[in-house]
Amino acid sequence: MKPISLEITCQLAEYSELKSEDRELVDKAMQMTEASYAPYSNFHVGAALRLANGVVVGGCNQENAVYPLGLCAERVTIFSSQAQYPNTAIMTLAIAARNTEGEFVTEPVSPCGSCRQVILEHEMKYNQPIRILLVGQKGILIFDSIKDLLPFSFTSDSLDS
Ligand code: THU
């Protein structure tokens, strides 16, 4: 037996340090929390992504009285982008969240496991790393690839091995 250590590097940035394209995504993700339908959790999540063609697509979580039927902001946004612009890679995805009183989360909000898997699918599909911006009042965490958030992942490659 031998230990295996993983090293993950991400950046913690202030909003003012972001380049304008990333600021636009953060702004849009925060704005999209206003369209969130979250009467059960009162946790309003917004997301915004930039496609390879430059188009920005936004989305937000959509809940249901039958709780498991709700869908996270990340998947709403990704599926919407791919329905509108098929065969177009996703370059960057920003995620923001706030409570019903309008207070944005202090710690950067992190995607759930299911959303990480869906983000990975799109990285693999286009062979294009997706940058991820996680927004919190403390700052913005930046990952260069979903692989940093989902190590030892299952992909279509796993089916062939
Ligand atoms: N949610 C998201 O939309 N994205 C996340 O990254 C975490 C959780 C939603 C699902 C549900 O509507 C609410 O937040 C509470 O879990």
C-alpha cells in the first residue's frame, strides 16, 4: 500500500482583479439569482457561462414541490446553452448564490456532485477545459478545470477501459 496525494491549485481573487470578461460573468451570475425559483430552500443560485463563440448564457435553480425534480442553476445554464448553441464549447462558468433576504453567500458557492459530473461531460465532449468562477463575499475562487473539483472521475473513457 502507498499513499497517493493530489494537489489542487486554484486562485482566490478580488472582483477588482478580474478581467472584464470574467467580471461580466460574475455580474450576470449574481443577476440571474433574481430569476431563481427557490420557494422551498430559499437558496437562490445563479450561473452564467461564456461559450466559445463569445455568447453569454445565464440560468438559475428551478425547484419543485416534489423536491428531487428541481434542477441546479449550473445544469439549467449548461443544458440551455447547449440547446441554443449545439456543438459550441463552454469556456468559463460563474456561479453565485444568495438567500431570500438578498445576502450573497460569504464563502464561494461550490457546485454539487451531479453538476460537477455534467460540467465534466462538456469538458470531455469539446476537449476544452472549463474555467470555473465561484462567487462569495470573501472573494472569487477560480479553477482552471472541473477536473480540479472532481478528481478520480468517471468519464466515457472509463467505459472503454
Ligand atoms: N443549488 C444549485 O442550484 N447549485 C449549487 O451549486 C448548489 C445547490 C440549488 C439546488 C436547490 O434548488 C437549492 O440550491 C438548495 O440546495
